[in-house]
Amino acid sequence: MFKDNKILILGMARSGYQAAKLLISRGNDVYLNEAKSEDKMDEVQVKELRDLGVHLIFGSHPDDLFDSSFDYLIKNPGVPIDHKYVLKARELGIEVINEVEMAYRLLPDDVSLIGITGTNGKTTTTTLIYEIMYRAYGEKVHLAGNIGYPLSSILNDVKSGDIIVIECSCQQGENFIDFHPHVGVITNFSEAHIDFMKTYDHYKEVKSRMFYNQSNDDVAIINYDNQDVMEKLENIPSIKRYFSSKQHIEGCYLENKNIYYYDEFIINTDDIKIKGIHNIENCMAAISAVKEYGVSNEIIKEVISNFKGVEHRLEYVDTVNGVEYYNDTEATNIKCCQIALSSFDKPIVLFLGGLERGQDFNELTPYMDNVYAVIAIGECRERVAEYAKSIGKKVYVYEYLSEGFDKVSEFVKPGDIVLLSPASASWDQYKECEIRGAEFKKKVNDLKGD
């Protein structure tokens, strides 16, 4: 499979780059088309692909590039689902897949897959599952997928009997055909990526697609408390395991701050560093998945109790002079900020703002009870300030995060939470939001040196 074919890869990024290298090594005639100009690309990667013999077309999508001579179209997850090449492929009967689907078809038959999807929490859940499984089974466990490691990039390292933990996005699910995990995990559904998926119904459909190919020997880990998930996966063929933070069920549940798995005590939530009920649910989903592989309670508790979270996602940074600092720079929208604010019951100083996108900050109001001061930053700082004043919050306005952080140091007190959860993208000042988070963390670390 995938030998001596003519293949067009639409979109470069990580997955397109790795797919091109893999496919050219298998003797295929590979074309890679990217809308960005060549000078916007990684020149080392471009040279490598060109030297390998990949045909590179940058800067546009020529009308005459894609035709019936191609055997496959491999679409980068970020490419719109109604792209003209995708529509033309359907007309011509050419299969449209993505890098995950392609690499999946090349895996050894006896490799076991744990696939994780959902609207929120999938990266945290994926990371937890991987760390628990790695602690239990060592180097036979691999991490891949939307978390930043294309499946094709690890393919040569995967051996018979290995286990792959893979995060799957809705954009990847759009082009799943054969792909399915032996253990599938779904964290939750809520409306997201509608601009890409067109409708919420289609979004739920593609999120569920990896479960449709499961057999009755496979397992689906399902959020019992999410009605949309329960309805969408009602008729899948696989064995269903449930987790719930709201009620005692047959499965994994939360009761009196204790997490149980089929009535067996696993861990007390006081021993979990990552905050918020959503992270408790992520832990429960992870527990349910690893239990399918017989991982001991001791290993599960050890890993979870030492887990500080995924970097930049409600990440505990440090406690300095009795003040706890959390980096949630990945909260680039209102919903993520709501989740962060609901995770604490202590006084909060909130860094809010960034790129002006017309965000409705009023949607934060029901979650602002514990916030006593707002640091308004970024392009939309004046609008943030107006909002904070309208709900009676103390507000300080600064263009740059660093200036606001210095002000916080003047009035913050032991027992407070200082939270970067800006509900805004970072592109007004930063190339990517991770740079914003790294700056925040450096400011925290600098405090310890004073």
C-alpha cells in the first residue's frame, strides 16, 4: 500500500512534511502544494524535501495541478473541507485522506491504539494516558497525533505489539475512513470549530467517526454526563465504559472527593495538582483508558499526583511568597477562560486581553466572582478595562504583559491566584500564544530570584 502511486499532499505544516518524507521513501511520485510562499516556510525542510525528489508548489493552488492522474489526495487537517481540490477529488473518484489515515494503514497489525478526541481536555487526557502507560510499559508506548507528533513521523520506530496513544482532532476525523482505535476516549462535546465544520451536527459527526469503525472487541470511554456524546455514540458497536463527575455509576465516578473505578478507590482529588472539575474528568477518562491495559492503581496514583498539567493550559507554574501562579495562555477564547475561572475558589488576579476579535467579555461575568483585580493587556485592553469597571472590578491597564506583571507584584498577597487566561489570541504582539505563556513563566521565575 502507498507504493508507486502519484500522490498530492495539500498543505505542508508538520503533517504534510512528515507524510511527504514517508511517501517518497516508499517509491511514490509525491507532489506537495502549499498556499504560503516558499519564503514563509522552513528552508531546511524545503531543501530536504526537494533533495528527496518531492515536487513542491508554493504560493497558490493552480487550477491545472490536480487531475485524474493522481491516486490519492492527502489533505492537511487545516485545509478547508470544501477546498477546490477536495471537491474535484470527489468528482474524479480519488480518495481523500489525511496523514493519520495514511500512516494508520501502514502500521503493524498487532499494534494497539488508544485514540482520544473531544472538544475540551483532549490534550491533557492524551498526555496523562501516555505518561501513565509509559510508566507502566516503557518504550513500547508512543505518543502521536494532534498533540504535535504526526503518526507518520514515528512509524519507523513502532514495532509489533507496541501501543500508540494518539490525539485526534475534528479536522483529522473529517477524513477518517478505516482508522479506529482499540480504546477510544471522548472527553465531551460543545460547539467549536463551526467556521471550519459548517454545522454543529457535522462537527459531532466527524468527532464520532473514529468510533464507528470499532468492533465489539474494542472499547469506547464515554463521558456519561455529556448528553450530546451519549446520544451520538448510543449505537456504536464497541464495549462502552463510562465516567461521571456528577453521579455514582457503573464505571469511573467521583464521590466525596474520591475517584473510584468500578467501586475501587483510585485517588483523592486533593492529591491532584491540576485544578478544576474539567481536569478531574480528564483524570477519570485517563484512568478508564489505562485500566483496559491492566495498569496498577499505584502507578496511576503516582503519575496523576505528580502531573502538573500540559504546558500553557491552566499550567501550575509555581508558588512564590504564598501566591500561586497559573499559565493558561492557550485560553484564546471566552469558553476556555470560563473553564479556568471556574477552577478556583480563592481570590484571583486575572490577566485578560490580547488580539481584538470583538470578544464578548460579558460572557465571563457569571465566572468572575473570585476575581478582585483585572490586568487589561494587549490590543483590546481598553475594552477589557471598560468591561471590568462595569462589573465593579479593580482594573489596571497596560499594553504589555510584563508591565502588568510588575504592577501585580506590588499588591498581590499570600493565598491569591495570579492567572493568565486572556480569552484572546496573542497575534497582536506574539507570533504564537506559547511565547506569551513563556514570558509569563519567566516573570514568575524572576520573582524567586529577588
